[in-house]
Amino acid sequence: MNGYAALSGRSPTLAAAALAFLSCLPRAADEPAGVPGPQPPQPNILFLFADDQRADTIRAWGNELIDTPNLDRLVADGWSFRRNYVFGSNSGAVCVPSRAMVLTGRSWMRSPNDMEGVPTLPRLLEAAGYRTFITGKWHNGEEALLRAFDRGTAIYLGGMADHIQTEVQDIDNGGMVRRRVGERFSSELFADAVIEFLDEQAGAEASGESAQPFFAYVPFTAPHDPRQPPPEYRERYYERNLPLPPNYMPQHPFDNGALILRDENLAAWPRTEDVIRDQVAEYYGLITHLDEQVGRILDALDENGQAQNTIVVYAADHGLAVGSHGLLGKQNLYEHSMRCPLIVRGPGIPHGTTYAFTYLYDLFPTLLTAGRVEMPPGIDGRDLAPLWSGGAQTWRRSVFLPYRDVMRAVRDDRYKLIVYPLVNHRQLFDLSEDPDELENLIADPDHAETAARLEALLEGWQTAMGDTVPLSVSDPAPLHRDLTATEREPDRWQPDWIVKKYFD
């Protein structure tokens, strides 16, 4: 059966069936049974999770303007997922559903952001014998944190903070204790905490006190703004006089339904070239500083003898605009905001790269399978292991990207359609020729068939995921909106030098 032909009709049943065919993946249970052999030990799992990091900010992936030697080290040793996405968002705080999806394996359409009533990755691993630990950002509520973890140090309950004044707490006896302001930069603070945990684990194993594998979850707050890396890190990039993003614009060309919000207020409209260059420099500085902390953690694994039996995941919860398309935030469906890094290194995982379409929530079944944990029903994620083992006969041929009720997108190997229902506007991009999403082909008669096919594919995804948002409205809002001289106020987390530079 031709997958595209199956989706070209308007029948919801047919579209859903075709989507199921296109995205099916054989499970281990479907493979022929072999003779059981001795089981290797359950691997440790170290999950390093950045906040707001674009997929194009890793030197080993082609960005020669940024320094990321330790991420490059993971790329050199592990498996890179170059078309990895967050499954959109039901909130302007995209990190909230993103983190819930990672920890439940379900899209935000099938699981609440607080994960209540849904099995979570740490609890399932814990039940299978893992010792679990968290340090870093938790933006899904205190009750959800305590339902997921019994052990944690230096946890920030919130969405963002001044990186040099991050208020953290620990988990003890089922509650949050020792509230304090961290004495180091946030990335260093969280690296310190997980390194202490790794040292403790290594000591317990060496003494024979414990042979438990561990799951350590380390969600950083960098490179989320405030874009305030230590001075030497931003100065490094100021001095390089970085080029503008290739899709730099002073303003977004139309109202996408998310133009006025906190992320977008971080620079005035129209965005000037100097402001965007400096903000990119500050953003890159945060990433390079974070990269150094990743290096410290990887060194601790090596020194403790834990590296050989530890799966290391490096990912980010979503991307960011930082001047692309006249935007600064992640509340849009362009590639720079929906694509995010994903690298996996560990025992049995070769060096390599895939351009298969993956979602962050695929990590849930991947890590459970690696830990030999039974999969709960009702998940949307798919085990990634067949992509590096050569066992995947079929995989997703498209991705669906829904943002609140204001945007819907679908992309296949070459083309991408973005729909803005509230203004009845559409964009069609040929990503093979136009990876920066600059030339809208929606009105080109030569691409009418492609547009119709993608719209049918989008409707099929909506049916399959239970998404009822209409793709057009009878009374659309005005398409264009000029934000020149719009008043702005800094949020309380921005340090004084940023307020003076970008708001005064």
C-alpha cells in the first residue's frame, strides 16, 4: 500500500488507519524467540536535559560558530538523532508538557501536565530495582515531583530563574526541605549535585553496600534566559561578531497567535541586527558553559568506572528562535523551535546518525526497554533501539506538531505545512531547498497537489491523536500586526545589566 495515497482522501477512518501503518514499529515481542542467554546487568541511566537549546547549536553537528567539545564527545561516541522533535505544546511554557511527555511516553493530548494518574519513568524504573535521583529544574508542580521521585538534591521548582540566584530545595522523607539560594551558577550547581550522587553510587558499589543500577535525571535551566553566562563566556562570542541567523527578520511577517508573551518581550520590535547578534552571543555563551558542566559529569563517570555500563542521554526540551523569523521564543512551529538535540551513548549503542523522525517521548519506552522494564499500555512513544541496531523495518514518515489551538503543522521528508487556524493562514515550505523556512509556496500552483496532500496528512494525524482543533475559522482575526514601539516590562528574573541593555 502506498502510504501517501492512503492519506490523500478525507475519510478519518482511512487516514487514521494509514497513519497507524506508516508509524508502526515491530516490538521485541513480535520478533522470533531465541535461546535465552545470560542477561547482562541492567545499565545505569544518566539523563542530561537542557532547557531551550536549538538542535543547530552543536559543533559536531555542523555549527562551527559554537564551542561544544563535550557534546561533540558524546556525538563521537554515541548515536545522534538529527530529526528529533518535541510534540508541540498545550502551553506557552513549552517545557511543562515537554517534560511531562518525556517522563510518561505520552503526548500532551493523552496525559496531564502534572502526570497525575499516569505511570512515570522514574517510578517504573524504581520498581524494577533502580535507585532514582533528580537535581535541577522541575516545572510540573511539587506534588508531581514527589509522586515521581523520593530522592533529590538542589531542585528548582519553577520555570526560570536568575542563574546566579537559583532557589533550590532537596527531597527528604517525602517532602521538600532545606530551601536556599544556590551559591554557584545554576549549571554548576546541578552538575555538583549529580557528581556527588555518582560518587556516592560508586562508593556503595565498591564497598558491596549496594549493587543497584541508577537513574539520574538532570534537567538544567540553561540555556533558558536570562541570557547571562559568566562574563568570559559571553565576551568570547561578542568578540567573534557572530553572523545573523539566515532567517533573521525585524518582525514576524504576520500574527501567528503568540507574538505577545514573556519570551518575545526580551527585545524591542523591530529586532535590530546588533541586539540579535548580542543575544545569540549570550545564548551561545550559556551553551558553552553548560557544555563544560556536561564534561565534568562525563569525567566523573569515567573516574568512577561507571561509564561502561551507563546509558547517557543528552537532550533538550525544545528549541528556540533567538532572532529567527523575527521571534525570540519557542512558541512557534518552525524547525528552530520544535527540533531539539538528542544523543544517546552507552553499552551496545554504536556511533552513528539517523535522520528518522523521532519525538522526545520516544525516550520513555527506549529507556524502559534498556532497563528490562515492562511497558505500560497507552503510550505514544516508540523504542529507538531499532534505529541504531538496524532492526526497524518501518518508522514514522511524518511528524505532527500542534501548538495550543493557534497552530498546527505536519512535515514529511521534504515538505512542511503550517496552519494558523485563527487567521486562516497557511505556509508551505520545501525543506530540501529552503531549510530556513523563508519561501512560502502555498500560493504556487505547482505545489497545490503537495499542499492538499499535506493537509490530508495533517487531518489524518489529528484523527489519530484525537485532536479536534479546526484548521480554519469562519471569522478570522486580522493577519498582520505591527508591534513597533510596543511597551515592554522585564520579568523579575532578569539581572540589572540585561534590564539596562535591553529594556532601558
